[in-house]
Amino acid sequence: MDTYSVLLKTIMALGGLGLFLIGMKNMGEGLELAAGSKLRNLLEKITSNKFIAMLVGVLVTGVIQSSSATDAMVVGFANAGLMELGQAIGILFGAKIGTTVTSLLLAIDIKAFVPIFIFLGAIVITFCKKNNHKYYGQIAAGFGMLFLGLSLMSENLKWMGESEAFLGIANNLSFPLLGLFVGIIFTGIIQSSSASVGILMALGTAGVITDLKQAVFVVFGFNVGACSAAILSSLGANRTAKQIAVSNLLISCFGAVIMTLIAIFLPFTDMMNYFFPAETLGIAAQISATHIIFNIAITIILLPCSGFIMKVTTLILPDINEEKEKMETVYLDNRILTTPPMAVRQVEKECERLASLALKNYRYAIKAFFEHDQHLIDKVEKNEKVIDYLTHEITRYIVKINGLDIVDSDRKTMGVMYSAIQDIERIGDHAENITEHARTMMETKISFTDDAMEELKQLDELVTKLLNDGLKMFNSQQVDYNLAKSVIQTESAIDSHVKIYKFNHIGRMNDGLCSAENGTIFLDMLTILERVGDHANNVAFSIPRNKLGMSLKIK
């Protein structure tokens, strides 16, 4: 074959590789987005039961078609404080089984139907208006591109199967250490064992790989190289996230060593040839079967030993007492942005934390006002800086999420969260205003009459009730009819009490019981508490309109 033909076929093969990788990415993203909240809810139900966690890992990875993405996601969850090492181990095992779905699909010969999938996917993407429907088109188009890319690679790599040089290189891959090394390095670069297996299957179909012995150790290496995504994702993360990345690497390394020894000392390839004969199924199907059996086998062998893996992990990376800086987000992690539905849930959790901190700051402030406690004033000022910081960081994260391809309901949720944090931040500001009055009263020795103090305490009780009920409704993101009724009635009661207390205070001033100085502070406190109630009411009903309307309609 002349040089020009080789160059042309190489370019076509590279184009096929690009189409294959894009197809895999689009199909995985489409499946992930179509699953939406179901995927999110599934991961939230993770328990310490390693077998249940393994099944969840299988399902999640089967959906997103990438164990590397699942591993990186788990590292992100751990860094956000959502997952412990014991919970993650099972998911890591399940991810290794789930990732074999792609290779199983690739082993099926459906080349004749591939253009239909691409055409139908393009029609749905072009003409459907709803994002939820477009995702199904993305899945179909991605599925078709996946197979079309594989077909292009296979057809245009056949010249390599006729080259003595490339056949010689393929023969050398039957040496265990070389095969493992090539598999680890190759998958470490592209960070997807499914894609690596697909490319190896294409080489098998093209006639470059002629015997399973040339591929078996490379496949084992693929599964070790796929850990690179989790390792890179753990850089800069907390201790638990790093431990999960190490555990994932240990699982794959132990598995590769065990399966390599089995392939060397036992007739592994002969058994594979017996159950999956190359003459009828083809070498590509054998490669797929090897990938599947490897991951199932290491799960069966190593999952019962997960306690031992955890001990080895903690020997390598011992637990340390990490004191979290207050000036930081707990649930927001850029790694989770690769899974938009989960990122949305993380924003909700961080907003819950922000709301809880604002409520705490209000309680500190009002107590400091009544008890003249300088220590509580200092706490409020310190927490206010954290509230301002969190508001800024949550806003930035929401902007990032809105730049992603997310379902309409999640986009509405982000709009609601953005609005809510503005009201929550204002509650924090008012708490700081209360401490300013507390400091003034302490410095100038101003005091109120017993009646005035009692009125402020009664108003505080109403505001506290409104804050508690409002945040409870906001955190649930569902409308409880009785709770909503209580919020509305309490907010109305606050407004009524403020009017009455203003009238009462004017009477006390006219009777000479209150001075102009404490009168100004008292009236300002009434205004502050009323505004805190208004913001709490806004936060309570910071729920997407579809949920709000549906809940009220049901009631």
C-alpha cells in the first residue's frame, strides 16, 4: 500500500476515533441528563451496606457509561462531605461492573441500523422544544456515532493488520508486563476504560489483534489506567476524597495482579476461546468478554475483602483531624459540575447551611441585645463575614450551573435559590444591625422600660417562629399547607404587633417614660424585626412555581 493511501486511511481512522469518543460522551451525558433527579435520589440513598452500594455503582455507571466519571463523582461527593470511605468502596466496585455495558453493546453487530439512530437523534434534537425530549435524541445520536466511529476505525485500520511491523508489536503485547504497561498508559491518557476497550476491539476487527493472548494483559491494564481520573480529581480535595482515590487504585491493582497470575498459570485464554470462540464470535467479542469477566471476577474476589482494602488505604493515608475553616463552602465542589443534577442538589444543601447560619446569627444577635453580651456580638460579626462569603460563592456556583445543559426544572430551582440567598443574606445583615444597637446600649448605658422589653421579646418570639417555619418549608422545597398557613399568619401578626408597639411607645414617650435616644433605638428595632420577618416569609416561599402550585392545588 502506498504512502498516500496509508496517510488517508490513518486520517479516516482518527476521524472515526474522534466520532467514537464524541458519541460516547454525548450518549453518556444524554443518559445522565435524562435520568436527572432519579440519579440524584439514588446516590443520596447510599448506605454503609457495601452490597447495596455496589448495586448503586452498577446502575449509575451503567447510566453514564463511564467508571472514570463515577469515580471522579464519588471523590467529589466525599470532598463535599456527602460520602465516607466505607460507603464509597461498594460504589467503586459497582462502577467497574457498570462500565462493561459499553463494551457489551459494542460487541453487538448493528452496523446496518447505525444511520437510523443518528437520523432519529438529529430529528429529535432539531425539532423538539423541551430539553427533556432533546436528551433522548442526544442518547440516540450518541449511540449511533459511537458505532459509526467504531466502524470507521475498523475499516481504516485493516492496513495495519497487513503490516509485519504492527503485527510484531501486537505479538509483543502478549508479554504480561508490557501489555499491562501499555494498557495503563493508554487509558491513563484518555481516562476511559470503555473507550480503550472499544479502540482495542476495533484493532481486533481490523485484524491487527489476531489472538486474545495479545489483548488480555492490555485489558487488565486498562482497568488500572482508568483510576487516573479519580486520582487527578482528588488533588486538592480533603483526606476522605484522597483515601477513596487510593482505594480505587488499590482495587484495580490488586485485581490486575490476581487476574494476571490467573492468566499466566491457568489456561485462562483457552477457557475464553472455548466459551467465546473467535471463529464464530470474533476477536472483538472476546476482548469485550475479557473486560466483563475481569471486572466481575475482581468484584467477587475483592468485595468481601473491602475491610482489608480500607485498612491498607488508611496505612497509606492515615486519618487526621481536619479542622475545617469556617470561611469555606461545604457542599459545593467543581468536580460535581460534571453531574449537573447532583450539583443542583448541592446548591440546595449549601443554601440550607447558609439559612441555618443566618438563623443562628439572628438568635445570637437578639440574645446579645437582651443580655448585653459582647461575646455574642463578636460571634455575630464573625459569622456575618462567613454569610457574605457563602452568598458570593453560591452565586458563582449557580452561574456555573446555569451555563451547563440542565433540565428546565433544575434551571427554575437555581433561579429560586439565587433569589432566596439574597433574602437570607439580608437576614444576616439585620442581625448585624441588632448587634450595633446592642453595642450602643452597652456603651451609653441606655435601658428600656419593662413594657418595652416585653414587647420586643414578644415580637422576637413571632419572628423566631416565622424563621423556623419558613426555613423548614424552604429546606423541604415542598409546600406543607398547614406550615404555609402558619407562615402567612405569623407574618401578618408581626405586622400588626409592630403597629401596636409603635403606638404604645409613642404613648410612653409622651408620658416621659422613654427618652429620645432609647425611643429611636426601640423604633429601629421594631423595623428591623419586621424586615427580618418579611425576608423569612420570602425565603419560605422560595420554591419553584411548579412545586408551589401543585402542592397548593393538592391541598
